[in-house]
Amino acid sequence: MAASRADPRLVAWNALRAVEDGAFADAALSRQLEDNRLDERDRGLATQLVYGTIAWQGLSDHVLASLGRPPERLDAAVRTLLRMAFFQAIKLERVPDFAVVDTAVELAKRHNRGAAGLVNALLRALLRSGKDLHLPVASDIVQHLAISGSHPPWLVERWLAALGAAETEALLTADNRAAPTVLRVNPRRADRAAALAALAAEGYAARPTRYAADAIEIDLRSGMGKLNAFRTGLVTPQGEASQLVGAMIPVAARTVLDVCAAPGGKAIQIAERADAAVVAVDRARAGVVAIARQASRVGVAVGILRADARELPLRNTALFDAVLVDAPCSGLGTLRQHPEIRWRRRPEDVARLAALQGEILRAAATRVQPGGILVYATCTLLAEENEERIAAFLADQPHFAIDDPRTDLPEAARELVDGDAFLRTYPHRHGLDGFFAARLKRR
Ligand SMILES: C[S@@+](CC[C@H](N)C(=O)[O-])C[C@H]1O[C@@H](n2cnc3c(N)ncnc32)[C@H](O)[C@@H]1O
């Protein structure tokens, strides 16, 4: 740990450079925050800079290109610094422009003295033209929304077709806001009121959420590891929509198989709440290690298996009361927390993932007892990975039928289930990550 207090802009810049090299934003930021000493306020600023810079990268790159400086031709460190300063000036109004430029130039000097002049000149031009953002005219609605809402055009096009212009615009806006930090209370240890009291005693402001029964929203001003309630297994970070998917596994299920379980959010949620034997499978080595670590912190027993869900090394007679397929997906419902995903995903990924999802779902179905339940879930908002997968599955699996999950969801969450009995959550409608889940019953 560094002895003196670090500069939050430098911390953010270093995290952004790691993201440019392929790291995930949350992991890169956590590493920087662990390695540098920042007070609560600076920690908040560094976090805002990392997430906001990545979210608004489409807009800053558009303005850079319109200045004759295509971002892909700039040095990566300079490019990330310009994007960060642009975000600060355009979206964080409390910082005056001259201070944004001065700080960015100082940071550029640390990287390479020659870069400072370029950053100074480009940033001044960027701010001059960016302030009255020359956005494409609204007649090309895809380009207009893609740039003004900072998302890739191919994704905007798909959401426009599915949701229409007004909702798409609202979704893009919601994606560019920070997601709340949500915890799940371990019901074996305490109810939600008692957990809230424990967090208050630790000095944290927290409140119950609207939809999920065991969820708490917390104003976290430190890393999770500092929270006693986390270290002792009373709470676990898990988004509210994700908790609702876990709740779709009936409490009465005594044996549960989760075939895509890492890092263990839902598998451990199910093991905590019910008197159920849970088997958690994942293909990723680091993933199964993470499940084991979380299960031990929380103090629940979970059977853990590293395997491909399409070729489970289980006896043919091993059938379960409930099987969960929390499928690998494009993750495009989680852009508040993972803003970088929008710039990494390509349209062709969606078709590849849809094929994998279909294979996993078919294999998982062979593990469901007669009369048992199969839950399929994703954290994306694309029909190819959601309702189209269910339609294709049901077309060749006549012994499965849709089962309405409302009986197992908390009263407040029942409005999130649509006329087809699918759970659908949206950042702009509900303030939740975009999830889809279907519950099927084997006849
Ligand atoms: C959406 S994540 C699961 C999240 C988890 N259920 C939770 O609540 O914390 C999808 C998981 O599927 C795993 N996965 C991808 N392909 C797989 C396969 N063929 N077999 C098993 N697991 C796979 C990934 O490693 C990833 O951990």
C-alpha cells in the first residue's frame, strides 16, 4: 500500500488503461483502489471517472473524430486521458474546464512530456466543439441515439426495433447511470431488518429494496472486504434482479443443480435459504474456486463440480427437483456496472452465444425429474438470447411447458412477470439490471 495519499485522477487513468488492455472495469478499478490510499471522497471520484469515461467513450470519440483525430490513431494512454478529461468537463459540471485541462496536462507529462502539448491542444479544441456537441441530425435516429447516448449503433438498432425510440433513449440514459450496490441477506443468519440494523451499527447507510425480499441497497464507501457483515457471511453482494432469478427456484425443491454457477451468487442464495442439496457446476477453473470461497465465507455446503454443462460427468439416473441454467450471455443488460461490454461485444457474438445457450439448455433439461422445474435466465435484453431460445427449446421438447413463477416471487416482484410468464427487468423501467428468466416444468 502506498504511504501517501494518491491522486484519484491518476488512479482512474491507470484503471482505464488496464481496461484498454482488456481488463474488466470493475476488476481494474478494484485493483487500483486496493493498491492506492484514497479517502472516501476521492474513492468516489475515481469510481465515477472510470465508469463514466467508459460509458461516454462513444460520444468523446465522435467529437475527437470530428476534430480530425480518429481515436484509434492516438496513443492508447493519451486517448484514455482525453476521454477521461472530456467526460469530466461535459458530465461532471462541478469541475471548471481550465482545471480539467491543467490536470490532464499534468498527468500527460508523467506519461511522456511530448504528449502534454498534444493533450493541451486537443482538449481545448475538444471542449470548444464538445460543448455545443455537433450531433448527427435526428433524421438518422440510430446514429443520433448511438452518439448522444454513447452506445454502439448495432445495439441501438436492435433495441429500437424491439422497444421503439422513446424507450430506447430512456434505456441508454439509464445505462449511463451508476448501478446501486445491492447485498443479499443470508436468511440463515438474520432477517432483513436485523441485517439493516447490523449495517447501521457498522456506520453504513442502507435501505431495503423494492422487489427482492432479502435485498438491501447500501451506500458503500469502502471495499466489500472492510464490511464486517460481508466477512462474517451475513451479506453477499448480488444485484436485485439476479436475486429474483434465484427466487424462481421453488423453495420446495430438495435437490437443485446449477449448471452455470460461477461465481456462485444464485447457487449460494439457494443453498442459504432452503433445506436443499445444491450441486454447482461451472466450466471455468477460477469460477469454481470462487464458488468454494464464497460458500466457505457464508458457511453453507455446496457440491462443486468443474465441468462443461453440455457433458456433465453425472450418472444418467442423477435427476434433480430443479435445474438452473444461468446462461453465458452477451451481458448487455448490465451496462451500468460493466460499461465496457458495449464496446467489446459484436453482433456475431450474439449468434454464437445463442447456439451455446440452446445446447446448454437441452443438456440441462435431461437432468430434470418428471414434475421438476427448469429455470433459464440471462442478463441481456436481446430476444435471440431470451424468448427465442425458449421458443426453440419448447418446439422440440414437448414434455416441458411454461410455468408461471409468480407463486414463488415476492408480491412486489410479480408485476415484473409479463403475459408470457417471463420475468423481465430493465434499467430504465425498474432501476434494475436487464434480466430475462423463464420457468419451465417437466410434465
Ligand atoms: C452468467 S454467469 C453465471 C452467474 C452465476 N450463476 C451467479 O449467479 O453468480 C455464466 C457462467 O457460465 C459459465 N459457462 C460458460 N460456458 C459454460 C459451459 N459450457 N459449461 C458450464 N459453464 C459454462 C461461465 O464460466 C460463467 O461463470
